[in-house]
Amino acid sequence: MAPPVRALVGVLLVGFVAGGLPALDEPLSYEWLPDEIRLFPFLVTAVLGATALALYHMLWRLPSIWRRRMPIAIALVLFGTQTGGIDFGPINILNIAIVVLFGLWVLERFRNPDAPWAPPAFGSLAVALITCVLFASLNRPPVEAAVSWLRTLPTLLMLLPLADSLSARRRVRGGLRALLWTAGVSGLIGLVQTALYFGLGVEFTFVPEDLRYRGDFLRTSGLQLTPHAFALSLVVALVIAVHLLLSPVSRGGRWRLLLLTAVTLPGIGLSLVRGTWVALAGSVALLPFIVAPRLTLHWIAFGGLLVGTGLAPLVLKELHEYGSEEPAVVGRIDLLQKGIAVLREYPWSGVGLDAFALYSETVEGYPLHNAPMQIATEIGIPGALVFLTVLAWVGVRLFIALRNARRLADRAALRALLAGYVALIISIQTEPHAFNSFLWVYLTLAEAAARVLGPTQVRGVTAMASHAETA
């Protein structure tokens, strides 16, 4: 479009923002938004104005955006995993992002019909898990089964186009950057949330009442529905950032990683999710083995020294005494025992998606707080075996790719992703994250990194990947 026309449109938009939106600020704040918004005059105007100006800026960059459509869609999916509390029934940011990603993926497939399917094994495992989910809900009432499918299947169906789209080094690296940025934004929102509560008494949260507080403390949760989902992505991003900081990185990159660390670490602490604290501690304990695997014998000897001095047994004793009295630990043990009883009764089909709460009335109807057992009790032992196979497949692939990678930058990325994988695995042992969207997006990204950053990709790039490098 001609510059004068563009300038005219810009002037009209600025005039509308400056004159029209302030007039709408009060009715919008009073009729459509929470009462706390009234404490911040013209906040609605600022948000809507910034959105309008951003859309105006994007309008003139449509060709550039279209060229980068797939990386943007992948980043949108990752952002969607951080916004679990914002939804209107089945409509939420993640599902919108999944639809966009799926549409763009179909378009790429039509443009490259002869391109081979990038992750055949991972895709087969995803299809097997989807099949188990579908069959496990057949013994539930149709409406309840449909609701469970709408909550679970979009994330699992997304694995196929997402894995196939991450077929080039540039896209994998872009996905890793998007993961870190979205986790950083989520952590920053969580810190603002806490500051609003303690500074102004404004309670801005999407968490249900029974999970919202620990005593009188509002647990930090960002835009998530639970503090546990909020802390999961933050601990993984933090561990990745720490490992990247230990690798060669530019000065600008180092400052960005330090900023990410400064945002995510307090967010993890303020969420009061102790399982995530354990995951962070476990990842730190395993840090030497991942960073310097050649010194494994030295680290083992150091561990033996701790045991010999009595320090490690003393810490374990204190943890055991704490766990035997802590209600959260006792409740998880009760849930696990009930889950074992349910699994004995329904070993092959499970009790159905989201139906375990019917068997755990003694613990307020909570799901089983262990991802593998959650899968086993809800969709049966076959589904749990597929789930464990996916976890093992991704971990082994990352380890092999790390050993075979030749480029220094690739090794750093794979090492960081392996460390994040360890934090993820530890976290899901004490939380019901079996169908958490971030978990599955991360597994897909890690599997793609192992596939793309290895030396085999250098020798022969597929047609899909060669097109993706320029897309």
C-alpha cells in the first residue's frame, strides 16, 4: 500500500485509540471485567490500544509473517501451554494455536506431497496413545466421554503435525527459544501477580479456591489453572537456562539467560509446589553428570564420600521424618494406594479419563498425583506402557544424539534439553501431569532436536526439512 495511505490509516487508528477507547474504559471495566480492574484507570484502554497498534504493525508485515508462519505457529502453541486458566469452554489459546498449526501443516504437506514422514516411530507411539484414550472412555456416559476427549485429544493430536513440522535445525532452535521466552513471560506474569496481591491487595488468579492459598499466602500461578502447571514449565526452562549458561554463549545471550533465571527461580519458589522444588534439586544434583560425563567416576566417589561422612543419611532421615508428617505427602501416598487398588480392579481399560476422582473421595476427589499411575488407572496398563515407552524413547534419543552430535552449539542445545527432560521426569512423579500440554510439547521438541541436530541430518536432509529451512 502507498505510504500516504498507510500514514492516513495510522493517523485514524491513533485517533481512535486516543479518543474512542478512553470512552469505553469505564463501561468495559464495570460490566465485563473483575471489580479489581477498577483500581487501575485506563488499564483497559492501554491494553486495547496496544493490541490495536500491534495488529496495525502486523498488517504491514504480512509478507514477512507469512514467510515465518510455521515458527510463529509453534511459538503460539508454546505460549498456549502457559495460558491454561484462560478458556471459554473448549475454546482457549492453545486450541486456537493447534488449529492454526494443523492448518499450516496441511498446507505444507500439500505443497510437498512427496516429503517423507519425519518421525515415524514417535508418530506411531502418539497414535497408539490416542487409540488407548479413545477406547478407555467408551465405558463412560457419552457426554462425560465427549468432555474428556475435548480436554485431552487436541493436545495429543497436535503431536503429529508438531513433530513433523520440527524437521529443520532452524525450527528446532526457534522452538527452544520460544519455550524459554514463553516460560519467562509466564514467570514475569506470576511475579506481577504476587506483587499486586501483597502490594495492593488485588487478587488476580485463575486457580480454584481450594488450591489458591497456602495458609494466607496466594500461590503464584501466572495464567495457569493450577500452580503446579505454572511451576512445571518454569523449572524445565530454568534448568535449560542454567545448562546453556555453562556453554559458550554470546554476551547478549548470557544476559537474556540470566534474566530468565531471575524471573523463573522466584516464580518456582512462590508457587509453593514442593514437587517442583524436588525436581530442581534433583536436576542440580545430576548437573555434573550431564555437563561433564567423563568425570562420572569422580562424581560417584564424591557421593560415596557424602554417604561415608553421614551427611547424606542425615538429610534422607530428615526428609523421611518430614514426609511422614506432611499432609501433602500423606495425601499422595493415600492416593497412590487407592490407585493400586483401582488398577487391580480395572487393569486393562482403566476407569476412564478424569474418572479416578470418583474413587478418591477421601482426598477431596483429586486425581492420582503420579503421571504413570494416572495413565494406568485412567486408560489402563496398555496406555501406561505406551506412555512409559514415549518417555524412554525421548530420553534414549536425546542421550544418543548428544553422544553423536558434532557441532558445539548442537551439543549445548541437546545437553540442555536432556537436563530439562530430567527435571520434567522428576516433576511428573508427584503431580497429575500425564495429559499436561507442556509435557507433550516438550517431549515432541526434545525428540525433534534429537532427530534433527544429530549428524545423520547433515548427510541427508529430507525434502520437507530443506523446504522448512527456507520457510
